[in-house]
Amino acid sequence: MDPEPISAQDAAARLRRRPATVRKWRERYGARIVGREQRRDYFDWHDLATIDGCIARGEEVPATPEQRDALRASLRERWQGAA
């Protein structure tokens, strides 16, 4: 799945979080940065959504973006298999 660039501000609005919280995930969880423009970082939306989902479910957030990619893939397979 290709990265979907999104600013911390826009991601925060979609996730109903504060932009500062989303930016903190970069330090805490190593949220994937896919670009930078005029001092603004652009995150991978899918990575942020995975981090948020883990937090919401009370699960440990995988340590790397690659591990979160694998988690998303396994969850996708589980949902597609159930359909």
C-alpha cells in the first residue's frame, strides 16, 4: 500500500486528536515521515491510523513502521477472510 501523505493538522482532525499528539507520535513511535515542505512534516496516514488503532484497542504499538505495515496486512487478511 502506497503512503498517503498527510499533515499533522489534517491527521489530527481525521483522528479527533490534537496536532501536538500526532507530532509526538513521531518521537514516541517513530511515525513514518514521507515528506517535508516549508518546515511542515507530512506523515504516512496509514501508519498514523495504525498507531491510533493500537492505542484505541489498548494494544502495544509495534516499534517500527515496517512492523505496523505487517500488522495492517495481517488485519486486512483477517477481515477479507471473514467476508
